[in-house]
Amino acid sequence: MNARTQVFELTVEGRQVEEVAHSLFHTLLFHRALGKFHYKQEASYSVGTIGYEDVDCDFIDLTYVKCASDKLDERLQREVRSFYEMICNDNSTSGQISLEFFQKKKPRWPFPSECIPWEIWTIKVNIVVLNNEHEKQIYREKIGEVLAEKILFIAEAMNRHDYVPKMPNQSELDLVFDTSFTDVQPYLFRISCQTSGPSNASVGTTVRKLLKDTLAL
């Protein structure tokens, strides 16, 4: 099975990296999570509810919605912070972080269970340094608009009749969902990231053109 893939590429300030990743990944997890399953029989169950919270960004003009789960938020915070620190420690000008949803194939002795990805979302970021507060304010608004479009795209994508793993019986629940959270049950997921050095394209030229075009509106 080939996993569906989607790549978002954005040019951002260093201080915006974490909020970009949080806004998009929390949106994805909000759509790819269910309430806790409560089984009555092997194939008979009820599904609990999910709380949600609005989040206002500090460095981007954007408000997004996330699942009201402290443990899920802590896990995402930890993964995204690790990505940001990797960029800083490597003195990188670009990097990418991916959110992969997968399911496990029932293990057959003596082999371990196989993880099969079915959907992968990747955020590629190019880091830019802006010269003054005026440019930062323009960029704050522009990135907010771009992210709002990406979030709308995600919502539309979730309404398509694309493949998702079928609802499992109780004995196979851990092959499809992450049951480690007490208040939410997302599809199994993992996050990976990497950084890279300066790209061939001039990020500075791209940003100056973006700022020039924005001021012309």
C-alpha cells in the first residue's frame, strides 16, 4: 500500500518554526483522533467525546484548534522542540518535520509487527532573518494567511473518501490506534525530522519579493 503524502513548504522566522509545526500538526491530529473506545463485546463499542481548545499564536496572526489533551500536547511539544533545537544547534537555514500515520500488521512469530504508513504530512521550513520590526509585522500577518489556507486545505482533505484503517475489534485496537492517552485516541503516529544547510535558492531574495508584493497590495 502506498501512503498518501503531502508537503507544505514555508519560509519563516526562526521564532515561528514551532508555531508553524504546532498549528498544522495539531490540526491534523484533531482530525485524526477519536474519543476513547469502550468495548461491550469484541466487535461492539461506543466512542467517547473529545474536548477541544483554541490556541492563539504569539509570533503569527493565527488562532487554531487542538484536542484538549495535555499528554498529546506534551508529546507534540517535545517532538517539535527537538526539531527546533536541531535547527539551532546545526545552525541550519532549513529543515523538515514529518507526521506519519501508520498501522501495524499483526505479528507472526518470530517476526515483530510491521508498521505500514498510510498517510504522511511533511513541513519544510526555510529560515529567514528579517531586518526590522516593520518587516516582522508584515511577515507575521502573511504567514498567518498562508497557514490559514493550509489548515483549510487539511479540513477539505479530511472530507475526502480516502483510505483510513477500518475500525478494529478490541483485540486489534493497538494495531490501529495509540491507546496510551487517557482522554483521546489518535491513529498510530510518529514524528521524524531532519535539517539541512543553506539551499541553492536565495531565501533572502524570496522574502524581499514577498514583502514587496505585500506592501504593493
